[in-house]
Amino acid sequence: MMLERSSLYMHTLSHLRPAQIAGQLWMRARSLWRPWLRQQTSSAAHSERCHVTPGWFCPLLDTHQHSRIRHGYMTFINRTRHVQWPPIWQQSEAPMLWQYNQHYFDWLWSLEPEQAILVTEDWMDFAKRQPEHIAWDPYPTSLRLMNWCGVFLSMYNVQSTEKAFYEKLWLSIKEQADWLCYHLEYHLMGNHLLENAFALTLLGSLFRGEHGARWYRIGYTLLKRELSEQILTDGMHFERSPMYHLRVVYLSLLLAQQGRPEAKKHIKQLLPNMLDAMHKTAHPDGDIALLNDSAIGIYPGPQQLTQYAQALHIHTQPTTGVWSLPDAGYFGAHTKDGDAIICDAGPIGPDYIPGHAHGDIFSYELSLKGQRIIVDSGVFDYEDTEHRRYSRSTRAHNTVEVEHSDQCEFWGSFRVGRRARILGTTWSPEQTRFSLRASHDGYMRLQGKQVRHTRQFVWSGERSFRVHDQLSARASITAISRIHLHPSVFVQLLDEQTALLTTHKQTLRIEFFGHGTLDMTRDAQETQYFPQFSVSQPNTALRFRAEGTQLDMGYKITWES
């Protein structure tokens, strides 16, 4: 066990960048510097005027939080807690993601001006007393600063109507922004560091004095560098999560509206591809595919962001036909009839930050007539729980699991040891059909087995979809191919290799081939559907089990017009 743990640490740490290791050391040592940093960031300064472009897009999805919050209840990630009013800011018994959400202040958009001011002043008093609290973590600090600016400087314009409060607000914004400059998340990088960069660039665009100039210089320098790496050539965010991609698109649109001229120009060059990638990884029902760490209802969705883009005169529209995001490794097709196939044949994510990756290589999602049929299991939480371990596992996805092992060594909540590599991709698109073939080496690490998995997808464009798997091993293996179905789908096994799926709109037939056995399960250890954080819905999964050293198997899905 000790040797196994050491191997996990070694294979995890070997992929980190030097900047991440240095950042980890700095974050651990910062307590020694905290008194000096507090002195540097809390010094008084004359307030700077804010320049806001009208029409700031409200990111709040639930506009009915007002009464619940006033009665002392807050709901984040679908979990409600009684926090009193003004809220108790110390909620250490709640999941970390819940605590973070409280300190993001997204919910501030739902409050009336007097209530928003009261609760913000209360938070300021709390933050002064609790300098070590997670409220000061760089990520919630970044979101909070942007939300405060949107609510108080755009929606309520307090610099004209509440001048005394504006002075307090300015001092707190300055302290937090200066603090953020010293605590950029180099230890994590990825979307966290990008969020820091967006926040400082936005603040530096809104405030045009000495302090704003410094924030802009630090933020925009970092933003340009991170965008050049984190936005792939095909427009997808490099962590390959459609959910976090929505966040990056929203922030980019916000900066395209509120940023300084050079930032606007740079962002507007990137946005067309980013919006295109957003549409490609969305379903006909208007919500995102649940690839990697993705959940519905966290950020404004494709339809809302499309409206925002159009308001900024940035043209974008949903994708129709066969498409590819070759850098991200996503391929598929959308039809005018509401059919969509989204296939994953790419890397799990950036080598040095695979925390939001799942064991979903060669998985896919299928919608027909606007209804989800075959689904990714989604994500329930970010804690180190059974739900978290399940949602990251290979068995939670529509692909092949070998020897009851995952394609990658997932451990903790966000860690990955040895990880699978894509060994080659052949993409053959036509106007309405495509063939996609690729291999991965995730199971080459299995001692004495050394398994290579090749999968081919064939979308006919004529109401059929074929999946063909070939597995080559040095010794006999057990392989299980799974298909996870939406909870609304009714399943009937017709014989040992055929299943009939029925929805209120559609009937599908799945015919398996190869030497193996077919069954179905509703066991929560084998299949659950997490469309949103903290939401678990029972569903059915089909399992085709085969054994041998050279396996040739798969299935064909057909449906009515």
C-alpha cells in the first residue's frame, strides 16, 4: 500500500510545472508574510472614479433568491442552509464549493440596493476580523470583486447615489485587488489563474487612476499569456469542460464590453471560435454536454451567452452538420431535427492540471429530437466522496472499462497519477456523416496485460450510429462496455444481444455484436445521473461483458424517423 501510494504521488508530481511547485511553497509560506502584506494592501487611498459601459450582463441564473436570502436561507449547488440575515459568513460545516459560492456574491444581483449595501458592509466587517478565512482565497476574491463592480457600479451606480458607501466600497475593492496581486493562483493555474487575470484586467479597465493602472498592467499581461495557452486553436478551453468553457466565454464577453480598447480588441479576435466551441458542445435542449467536470445550471448557458454576444454585435449561431474540435478532441454532428452526437476522443486535459478530468476517453452523448438519450453521468460534488470517485471513474461513462480499472489513476478529489494518451486519431467527415477512429494506452499500465483499446464511431446521418471496439492484450482480460441512459428512457432486453429503448418521442434498437453477454442494471454503484451538483437521479445502464486476449465487439443503434 505504501509503495502504491508513493507511485501515485510520483506520477502526479512529475507532471507539475515548476511554477506550480513554487506557487505551492509560496502559498504555504504566506502566513509568515501576512502582516507585511496586510500593511501593503490596506493603506488608505483616495477613491478612483469608475467608468462603466451600460448594459452589464447579469450572470445570476436564479432571480428569485431575494426573499429566501432575506429570510436567512441561501441555496448553492442545490443545497440550502439557514444562515440568518445578515448571513453568518462562517459556514465551515458546508462543502467547500458551497462556502466558495457564498463568498462569490453572485446572489448579490437579486437584492435591492439597501439590502445589498447592508450585507456587503457586514461582509467587510467580517473579513477584517477573519484574515485567514477562505473568503480571502484568490478564486472567490476574483469573483466577488467582479460581482461587486457589476452590482454597485453598473446596476446601482452607488458612486453617484451612495457616496459614503462608495468610499467604503473603494477601500475594500482596493484592499482585495492588491491582495489578489500578491496571491495569483500559480500553484493551481488553469481556470483559477485565468479567473484572477480576468478580475484584475476588468478592475483595471473600470478604474482609471494609479491603482487601476497597476491592476490592469498585472492582469492584462497575465491574461494575454494565459489565453494564448488556455484557449485552444479550435476555440475550446483547454481543461475540456463545457461548464468552465461557459464561464470563460462569459468573462470574455464581459471584457469585450467593459475592457480597455486593447483588451477589447484582443478578446474579440478570440470570441468567434470560443462561441463556436460552445455551440458544438451543447445539446439541442439548450444545455451543455456533461463532459468532464460539467453540471447544468452553474453558469449562464449557451442561449443566454448567444444573446449577450449578439448585443455586443458579435455574430454567433448554433452549429448544424458534422463538426470537429480537433485540438480538444471533441467530434460530432447536429441536425436540424434536434439530433446530436458528441464524441470524446481527446486528451483528458492539460498534463499539469487534469483536476477536472474524468475517465471518459471514447465516451459520447446522444440526443434525438431534442431529448437526451445516452448521457454522461455528470458530477455530484467536489468532495472526496463515493459520488466524486464514481463520477470520475471509467465505469460512469459510455466507454469500455478493462479489469475493473479506470483509464487513468484518479485519486483524491482532483488528482491524477498515470494517465491515458491518445495514440492516433483518424477523422473522416462528410456533410451529414462521419467516421472517427482512435486508440488509447490507458490500460497498458496493467501488469501482465498491457491492453490497447481502439474504438471507431460511425454516424451514418441516416438514423443509425455504430460503435466498434477492438482490445488487444497479452493475457486474458475482462472488458465491460457500458451505455448510460437518461432517466426518462425505458429499457427492455429482447434477447442476449439486443435492447429496445423507448421514450415519449422515440424508439431505438441497440444490437450488440461480439462474443459476450448483455445485461442491464439500475444499481447505484454502476449507474447514476448527476445533471446538476447535488442532484442524483436513478437511471439504467446497459452492460456488455466480454473476456479474452483479442476482443472484437460493439453495437449499432438505430431509430425511427
